[in-house]
Amino acid sequence: MSQTTGLSKEAVTFVLTAEQDARRAFRVLRETHTISPSGTLGFAVRIPGEDKIVTLGYAGLWEDDPDQPRTAVLDFDGNRYWADQGDGVGVARYLKIFKKYPDFQAISHVHTPHLGAYSQAHSELPLLYVPNRRFRFTDSLPVYINRRQGEPDFIIESIEKDRQVPGIVEANGGATIWSWKGLRDLTNQIVLLEEGARFQILAAALGGSKPFGPGVLEQQWRMGKLVPPEARVDDDGTIHLPESVEAAE
């Protein structure tokens, strides 16, 4: 590290832990071919209890240690506190989202092969892969096409429409994925969304992905605790709560 003046001991400890998590995430995403070979990938993570983020950039294949993050710490005004390897500019553009939502924890701009295919087609990503619906009602990722509108503004607009949406497809680029929990959850989201996009593209050779069969949403939303165990869910997603729950509300 070259500059930690102004950072609390707790913040420094958090950054060091985040670097270790990022190293593992970079390795897993690379070795599973989740990220494209060019390695476009970066994380921004909220530092608990402070108006600061740590940004962690993927160094790429030309580095002797490609998984060593390029780290920077920025406050919500864009001032840098830790910048020995990276300046944080790439993902600092998402500061506006961290400011607006105090419980917004982490975000990544990432290029993956199959989310990238949807981006090239300017296509929303339907969430037809079961794991991507287990913990959310959201049924698709919106696509960001008009770059005269800032990407953070489009993301905020998407969240305001649907708090559970986990990301967007960036037309002609990659995707931006986020988490309300943290870096590890964010990495899981990237893997599952890319996996779902891959399976759906492969399914095109067999006639395309089909809608969920009878009872899938009820089963998954019960498993994800989105609905009570006694709730009934129609196949179109309509939820019927038990009378006891409705009375309590």
C-alpha cells in the first residue's frame, strides 16, 4: 500500500480482507471461463460504517500474478486514500448508487461470454434458469442501450422499478451485476447469471428455453423463503397467501 492516511484501522482491515476475497473471485471466474479472455472485471465494495468504497480491479493475463487486485479506496466525493495499484476510476462511476442506497454493498462491471452475447443482441436476459429465480421475483435483466443516459442513472431507474433486479445487460459490452450483501454474494450472482445465459443460448439449438413448468415458482419461492410454506403460487407468479397471513397484514 502506498497511502492509507485518513483510513481507520477497521477500514484497512476490511480492505485487506476484500483483497483476499477478490483474489479468490478472480481465480474462480477465470478458471471457470466465466469472464472473457480479455479479463474485463472490477469490483466496488462498500466499507462498513464509512462513506467510502474499495475498488478491486482485475490485473489481467500479462501480470505475473494476475489475481493480485489493483486496489483503491475512494470516499463518496471521489477523494483517494489508497491507490498503490489502481485509481478506481473504472468502477468509481457507481458512487452515485452507493450514496443513494445505504444498504447497497457491492457492484461489478464484467464481460462474460454469454451475457456478452445477449448484450450484442440488445436483448434483455430472461431469467429462465431456476437458481436465478429462487431468491427473487424478478423475471429478467433489463438492457442498457442509450448511453446518453448515464449507466448509474439507468441502474437506479431499474432498481426503483424492481428492488430485486440483480443486474443489467450493457448493450454491445458486458453486464453490470450488484449485491445487497457483499463481494462473495456478488461473485455467486455473476456465476449464476452467466451460467443461465449459457444454458439458454445452448437451448436455442433444441428449440429454445421454455417457460417454467407447473409448480416451479411455488417450489422455488418457498425454498427461497420469498413466500410462506403454506402459500400457493399460480404458474403465472400470482401469490395466494394463507388466510392467517393476510389477516396479520
